[in-house]
Amino acid sequence: MKITDVTTTMLRDPEGFVIQDATIPPPRRGARGRSALFVHLKTDDRKVEGLGIGTGLRAIQSVIEDNLKDLLVGQDPFNIEKLWSDMFWRVRGYGRKGIAFQAISAVDIGLWDLKAKALGVPLYRLLGPYQETVPVYGSGGWTNFSEKELLKEQMGYVERGFPRIKMKVAKDFGQSEAEDLKRLKAVRKAAGDDVEIYVDGNNGYYAKQAIRMSKAFEEYRVGWFEEPVLADDIEGLAAIARATTIPVATGEHEYTKYGFKDLIVRGGADIVQPDIGRVGGVTEWMKVAHLAHSFNLPVAPHAVQLVHLHCACATPNLKVVEYLGVSERSDRVWYTEFPEPKNGTWTPYKDRPGLGLELNPASVRKFKV
């Protein structure tokens, strides 16, 4: 089998929710819309085509079409390690992190989808499952929610059977500490004592500020403190991890196994959070998960939930999988259907090869950019 063509499709849902967290500036009033990028890996076997999933940015699309496509066409799609290495060295001078690595990630996801489809098995079966059902948590709590909207969303997860939820803190670049605590107190009161609550600072605090806030968070039995400081401040992350009983979760803004090696060795993470759309796709994500396992650390993947579902099934040191309501809304637009969590657990389709996803033709016609 050979790859014969690589194409991309950009879709935009005009009604998608525009998010805001601690370090995203406020969106303009009435702003709406979410985009996604899809990669199509075509082969000389017309029945087999890989579907890659990426962030909806033109720059990522350009890297794939202008800088990676020629490396892929004519190659055996089963040679994923070789193709990953070829792409890695192609972007060496301008993309060891960031947009170019997100492009590699989208292509790599497509290669694994293609391989699993060619072999007629779901991706999680190809990876070698440790489990076929995984725990999930409901994620959101955006800082552009009013307290009423925050409670409605968080309790919506609880009513659907999610025993774990996550909300944002460090509002306004960490300048609204009292409001952070007020919102957390409201969610804890509404959710009750049996629901686990995680908080996400999205890089918004400084280290000593985060240590002080963590002491207050302990009162509300917070399950983890995510990205309390700038992702590159590994010393700050390590200091917070030493100072609080709340586990520090981080990694969504890290790239490659090399970056995660530094993060883990220097004590910056109690819970490791690789993002398959940034870290280099399935190939590199699994290596990071194994690296974390070698340090006896749990993994809790960030976003890209329909792909992480498969990798999570093949991860013995999995803690929990993030399930974003804003992504669920757009996924209903992009795909014909997808598996949905029930009572806080999630299982992939067992009878559909690859990722088990098909783009909705009507949505492609209507929302293609």
C-alpha cells in the first residue's frame, strides 16, 4: 500500500462557543464560532483512507500542504516511525514546538487511523488495550461564564452522571482571587461532597501566589491544580508541587518526549497531561505515556477527546480522560456520530475500524471554509 495524496478540509461551526480562561483575553461581545482541520490520507487502495484531526488554524493547514505532503506521497503508510522522523527533521529549523508540531500531530493521527482501518480493527485494539472502558470528567468552567452559567454547566455534567468536573481559576490573569474562591465555593456547594472537582489555572498565577491559593483550595477538597503557573516555569511548578497536598497537573503545552523528560525529572508534574494534537500525534503521545509510567506518574490527557479515548484504553497508568462540552457540541456538527460517555465512563466503538469517525457530508458542504 502507498499513500497517493494528502488533502485537508477546514470546517467552521459558526455557532460554536468562544472560550475564555485565565490567560485568554476577553472575546469581543457576541463572538461565536469554532474551527477544526481534517487531514485525508488517500492510498492506492481506494477503500482505505486515513482521517487526521487537527486544530483549525490556516498556518497548520499550510505546513501540512506545503511542507509535509511531499514527504508522505509514495510512502508506505505502515512505516509510521519513519514518516514521523521524516516530518520531525523537515521542520527542525522552524517548528520543534508549536504550529509545525501540531501539523505533524494531525498527520500522525491520520496515519494511525489509516493503519487500523487497513487491518480492520479499532485503533485502541491496534495499540493493545489495557482496558476497554475509561473514566472521564466533565470539563469547562470558563471564566467568561457568569456564576449562574458556571453552575448550570458544571451541574449539567453531574446530572449526566459525571462524578468528576473541572472549572477554571486564576480569572483575569490571576487578578481576581476572591472571585476564584467564590466561584469554587459555589460549585462545591452545588455539587456536594461526592463529586471530585479539579481546578485549572491556565498559567495565570505566579508561583508563590499559586502556593497561597492552593492552601485555600484545599478547603474545598480539590482533586488537582492544573497549570497553576506559566507552563515553561518548571521550577515554579516543582515548588508548588512540594508546597501543597493537591497534585499538580500539567503538560498540555509541552511538546515531544524530550520536553516531558525535563518536566518530569525536575519535579514539575504529579499528573502528566500530554495533548495528542500538540505532542506529535499517537506516536509521540504513547511514548510520553510510557515515560510517565516509568516514573510511576498517572496520565490525564488534555482535550482532543475522541482520539484520546483510544490511546487511554492502551494506557495502564491512565487517571482520567477530559471530556469538553464545547468540543462535544462541535463534534455533533463534524461527525455522523461518535461514542458518548455514560455515568462517568467511556467506551470506544468495538466494531468500527480506526477512530470509528466519519465526517458528516452535509456539514462538509455547509461549513467548509
